[in-house]
Amino acid sequence: MIRLTQEDGLWIATIDRPDKANSLTAPMLEDLCRIAEDALTGARCLVLTGVGKVFSAGADLEAARAGLAVSPLWERLSGAIVRHPGLTICAMNGTVAGGAMGMALACDLRISVPGAKVFYPVMKLGFLPQPSDPTRLAALVGPARAKMILMAGQKVPVDEAVAWGLVDRLVEGDLLETARALAADTLGAEASHARAIKALIV
């Protein structure tokens, strides 16, 4: 399931299916899309996180076999995150894999607990990545390292992902408190000011 917490302009969407490595079913993915789209006007900052030791393993295995792995919902979700006028943060409580990489790549910031890994096994599974994901990945880590992940199938330890620029900060303490601290200045500013600064960057 997807849980949404709203804290005075800060929305925290939590993937809560730890017994299945937070893998996503179609209804869960639709819920995330709806939250990200509603957040465009309803939230000043949006945080995505999960419960347990895995942020998300991507598509649920049975759902993937039924077509979810190539669903346009993934691109709809990442597109909504990218369009957000405020700050978006992926607070990775653990490993991120497969299609779930798309929502992480779409966020402005990615923070992670130690010990996580990042991988996107589309070559092995015979799927193409979602259309926007390779470009966003290469923009962060460069084309060669994007190929290391997408073509060579490498599972990148989070400390290496930090060195690559794929993850922005390793968090030893409370992950959500760190996310709240990162969001504080944006939450305290006028929405138009945050939107203008973000437009200058992207």
C-alpha cells in the first residue's frame, strides 16, 4: 500500500509493502501517480520513501508478467515528479531496483541509508527502461556509468553511487528527519520564489 502523510506543505509518500520488498502492483503505482500529480498544486515539497530494508524492487513479479513492467504509469509518475515546482526528495530506506529507479531519478535529491544498492536489470530481464530514465541517469553519472547500470547490469553500492553523483547524501541517522531538514528552506519560502529558483537550475 501507499501511505500519504501531509505536514504543512510537506507530503511524504511511503511505500508500505516490506514483505514483498516494496514491489509495486498496478494500483500502488496508480496511487503514486495520483499523489505526485496532486502534489503539483497541493505540496511545497514531496518526499518518497519506503518501509523496511528496500526502497522498492520495482514491479511486482506477477504484475510485471502481466505487463506492468512496460506500463506507461512509470513514465506518468516520473513526469509528474519532474514537473513539481518545489523540492522533491527520494529518501531511500534501502535498495532501489528496476522501474522504481525512475521515481528516484526524477527527484531533485536522493538520500540513502548505508548498505543500499542501486540497480536496473533491464538487460537481463529483456525489457527496455522507461523512456526518460536513461537520459536522467546519464545526466547524473555520465554515459559510461549509465551503461554500467543499464547494459552491464551492475549493482552499485550506495557509497559508490554517492561518489558517482547518483545519490546526494548518505544518512547515518534518521532518514526522514534529514529529508525534513533539507526541505525546510523551501517550505519556509514563498512558493513562487522556490519555483523561480528551480526554473533557473533546470
